[in-house]
Amino acid sequence: MEYDEDKVDEVVLALLYLTMFEDHGITRAWKGYDWAVLNRLYEKDWISDPKGKAKSLCLTDEGKRLAGEFFLKYFGRGMA
């Protein structure tokens, strides 16, 4: 099946927004997503390198900003 990888990347980053938390001044999120997607997010400089034993990953400042934007883009409700 062919699909738009950029859209998938945006939606996964938006879903990371749901599990974001601050840890000693670093924004982290749980990394239970497809490794290929996480690697693309890393290549786009939206997250830190996802490889490692930690169950969470770090979002870059740009990734944190975009996560909120993409969350509203895909899941926000229109203003009534």
C-alpha cells in the first residue's frame, strides 16, 4: 500500500503531543510508534535519536512547537 509518509509523520508527531511531559527541563514523550516513522521524525530534527533503552524520547524545540500545531490541524475542533 502506498501512503503519504509526510502526513503520517505529522500525525505521529501530533500524537506524541498527547504524551508529552517535562523531565528536568526537557520535553519527552512515550515512543510506542513504528520505528521507520520515528527515524523519519529524527531525520527531520523533530525528535532526538529514538534508539536506546529509554521508553521515551526527547522532542526538539521545533518538534514540540510542531506537535502542538499538527495536533490542532488534525484533531482540533472548529471554533463555534
